[in-house]
Amino acid sequence: MTGRPDRPPPVRNGDRRLAITFAAFREMHAHRWSAYAHAHTGDGAAAEEITEAVFGQLCRQWPHVLRRPSAAAYAWSLLKGHLAAWLAVRGRDSALVTAAFGCADRLPDECRRRFELLENRMALYAAVARLPERQCDALVLHHVIGYSVGQVAGLLGADESMVRSHIGHAKRRLTSVLPVLDPVSGN
């Protein structure tokens, strides 16, 4: 295949739907996945590299992906795998605590405002990074990246009620480990 690895090769009329569904899937997820990868790597170029690698693999496997019970969940697991491999090769942990500030300018306006509101609360990022993986993913995907609960459920291969439960547990856990904010002092 020539050109970008995330573009399907020329197709017969019967396969055109595959190309269209892949393009739509990529359009729906690429920006947010890149923001997610950036939040964990702290490196914009690495985030793009990881995202492109995932979409390249998805493109090559697209008919197989569509036969999975949840294409979104399968694709999400590929992103998580590529991200984990990138961190492991470099002997690094997630940079969620510090990278969140750097990726704020690449996020949609609503997400950027959320980061700006939380910018002075490093303890929050550290606590989020210590959450169990599913709780962390559900919380970050919904409240930071901006996916709906239904979209998060599709990505995680879980019911919406399970996602709401993960988010609720994460919030309760964060509330229990973070100091109470003092509205008078602004802390």
C-alpha cells in the first residue's frame, strides 16, 4: 500500500463501504485518541506516532475489526497496547500528572476550560493517575477528553451502567484522598 498507512487501498464498489466506515471511525476518534496519548506520554509527536500506528493497524485489519463484538472496544485496546508498549520501551510511567498541562491547547474548548480550572491542582492529577485502570480511563475519557458515557462504554466494551459506576467510584476515591478545597482561600 502506498501513501498514508491509515488510508485503505483502492477498493471495488462492494468494498467501498469498508473504506467509508474506516474513514468515519478515524474521523470520530483520531483527535481524542491523540489527546489521550499526549496526556500519557507528555509528547505531542509521540502521541501522533502512536495514534497513526494504531490507525495503520486498524486499517490493515478493518474487515476483522468490524466482525468483533465491539469495534470501538477492540480499537481502544489496540491504542492502550501501543501506548503501554511505548512507555515500556522507554522505561517510563504515564505522564498524566504533568502532560495534562501540555495537551490542554490541543483539546476541544470545553476540555481546555476544564484543564484551566484544574491547572493548580496537581494533587488531583496524581490521584487520578493512581486510580485503577478502568476507573482512570472512564473518568479521563468522559470528563477530560469529552466522550459521552455511551461512547466510553463502547470504547471500554462495558455497559453504560458500568461506566457510570467506574466514574462514580473514581470520584468517591478522589474525594476521599484529596484535601477538602477551601473556597474562601481559593485553594
